[in-house]
Amino acid sequence: MAVAVRVRYGGSVEEHDLTESSPQSPESARTFWLRFGLTSVLLALPLAYALVVLEAPPLLISIIAIASAVALLAIWDATRHLPRGWMFWVRPEPMQDAKTGVYNPGAWERHLEMEEDRCNRHDLDACVIAVRLADDADQPSSIGALLSRACRAHDIVACLDERTFGVLAISTDRTRAAVLVRRIDEALRADGLRATISSADRGGSGSLSEAWTAASLDANA
């Protein structure tokens, strides 16, 4: 089967004809602020009680404040590791595509933002890969598992529409991205699927979001 691969490095695009001769979910902003508000209220209650009801001296109020802060910091850290939806009034946002079993577009955008922030803070590399199935190719239900197997355990795979999939290659430079593109290509061809694969790195594009825009445009060209 024929698979066209475009790899974007900086401002240049290399095209190669390769024709033959796989979640922990990040915490949502809503859940974060609910935890923050709940913790703040729990911290304020003993202080207000000591100040208004007990009319405690400043030294006792300070001791209560310190003890409350330590206890609530422990609560904050403990609840951070609980599964999403642990607060019964918070409805968890779906992160998984029902058909393919990989991440959905909302989770993809969140992971892009998180990885961009991590790359900026630690001066790391990352790449994105767009996989566009041919228009006449049926999407098998197993394609999510197929792409996950072709990628590494820490990479992010998402289904963005019926024919477009995204791969966020964590801590990946251009050389490693090219290897990953070839592995995805080989996995697709082995399963009899035709697709266009395009890759872009954040260093050349400016950010992961811009890199994804470039890669997806190339894959859909």
C-alpha cells in the first residue's frame, strides 16, 4: 500500500514516498478550582471560630492557623491523587474516544497545553504527528490500539475525527520523530491501511499548537 510521509523541520518540508517495491486524565480547571475553594473554606472556618466565638488571643489564633494550614495542605495533596469525579457533584469530562479507545479532541488539546508548558519550563523537545486515513479507507475499530502499539508508552494518541489521528511525541527530537513516523507507517501498511502521515516539531513551528496546525494541514493537503 502507498503511504505518503511529510516531515516538517523548521520552515522546510521533506516528502517521502514509502510505497512498497496507546489513560490517566489531567485534572480539569473546574475540578481544580472546586478543590481550591473547598480547601480555602475549610481553612477559614477554624480561624473565624477562634477569632469571633472564642475571642482567642493572637498567639492561639496563629497556632490554629498554622495547624489548619498543615492539615489542609495534606488534604490538598491527597485529593490530587484521587480519580476524577471523586467529588460527587462534579461530573467527569469524557477523555476517551468511545470507538477507538484513545484520547478524544478535548483531551488532545489539554495534553498539548500541558506538554507545551513542560517544554517551556524545562527546555525540552516534542513533536506532533498527524495521521490522515485515505478517504476511501474504512476506519477499523482496532486502529486506536494499532497506533498505540506503534508509538511508545508515554506518547499521546488521539482520535480527532473520523479519519484524522494525532500523536504527541513526548521528549522527541527530529531524529526520533522520523523513526516514530516510520514505525506508524509500517504498522498501517501491515494492516492494509492507506494514510498520509505528517510530522512537525515545536522548535521549528514556535509551539506545539502551531506545529499541530502545520502537520494537520500537510496531512490533509
